[in-house]
Amino acid sequence: MMLGMTSPATPRSPDEIASDLARLGVRAGDALMVHASLRKLGPVRGGARGVIEALDAAVGSDGTLLMILGAVVEHEWVNEHPEEERAALLEGVAPYDPLASPVLPEVGYLAEAFRTHPGTVVTDNPSGRFAARGRMADALFRNAPWDDYYGPDSPLHRLCDAGGRVLRVGANPDTTTVLHHAEYLADVPGKRRVRRHYRVRGANGPETRSVECLDDEHGIVDWPPEGSPPVAWPDDDYFAVILQAYLGEGRGARGIVGDADAQLIDAADIVAYGARWMSERLRPSR
């Protein structure tokens, strides 16, 4: 080895990652929504598949793992056009395939490996596509709503009702998807809504179908509030601010998994906290 060079870190085994998860508080039978960065986690034997193996081992055969995927939809560009033009633009376009479409790049490679891992099931919604594996996967997804896919009776709602938790391993501070459910519960007048259009596979062949929901891309209101002093609001979106406030109150468990800072959070608790926070601080968009 050349002087001054360091050897790469020895990959951890899936069992070592599972042990870190147990020290954080993950238990057999848990239902976990997972947000994780492979880069921050550090090298694991088997790569992303090794991490999934560790997660499976941590929750055991009675546990459940849930991830948000998003979807690369080749015709997503039509939703940048006025709504009255979209149906014509979608004529003849190849329909979206929920089983073949890769995850959104910003969601990360672990989600793509999770999507394709044997035993994982995937929802068909092009705007709010989830994947799950384990005992509760079918219960989380069965007859889930097409519109308002983060709202009432959604997989996020069902996770909260089941006592599920959120596992964050090296995840960005604005990455806590369950807070989208809090947006539906928050008492905020004038919440911004959107309608998107897709070419999908219908019972009688390809069809154009819309998805309506709160604006989960730009936020349910403008942020930061217009007229706020610049020093009063971080550059992060309000999900990051909520998470920082929540953890700052000593809620949730913290630890290290692999090389990454990790948090284990009760899903229903942070949703209730987030809904209160939004109700008190968010104002309608103009």
C-alpha cells in the first residue's frame, strides 16, 4: 500500500447491522417504515441486498417493512402542461407499469433494491407508489385509496393505526414520508391540491386516469411564510423543521447503525406532533 493511503473499511455483515438495529430499539414483530442512505450507512457485505437481509432479520418473520418508492414515469412531462391538454398528449403513450418502473432517483438505490427483492409487493399508484414485505404487507395495501394516497385509510394511516414506527438511517432531515399524512390531519385552511394525469393499464386496456391529492411536491402552503424574517425560518422545508423540533424535545430513540446516525420514531406520535405544528404555524397560500 502506498504511504498516506488508507485501506477501505471492512464491510459489516448483515448480522452486525441487525445488532445495531436491535440496540436502537427495533424488535421482532415491528412494522417499520424505512428511510436509509447506503452511502452514510457505510459498506455492508452484500450491499443493498445485505441491508435488506439485516432489516428482515431485525423485524423477524412476524415483522413488516415499508418503503416509499415513487416512480419514474416516462410521460410525467404531460403534467407540466395545462390540464385541458393532457388527455390528447397521452393518447398512444405506453402505459405506466408499476412492476417495471424504477424508483425515483432521489429516493435512493436501497429502495430500488427493496422493490425488486423477492417477496416484496408494490402498489400501482404512479404518484404514491409504496413497497412492503412481511406479515402486514397485504393489510397495508389492500384497497388503498388511489386519490389522497397519503390521507385517510392510506398505507401511512394504516401504519400509524398498527403501532408502526419510522426508521431513519442516515436519511436527509426532510425525509420523513409519514408527515404527509399529518398534512391531511392538520387544521390549515386553503391547503393546496393538485391533479396529475397518467396513462395506465385499465381493465379493458390502456386508459388515461387522474390522481388528485394534496400537493406533496411543493407543500400544502408556501414555505417559508411570506413576510417572515429571514433568520426565523431555515432553508429546509417544513418537514425538516418539524423533525428537528420533534427530536429536540427528546422524542424518539437515537443511535448509530453502521456508520450512520439513526432514529427510531413512533409513527402515530410524530404524525400527531406534525399535525399540531402545521396547524399552529402554516398559513394559507395566496
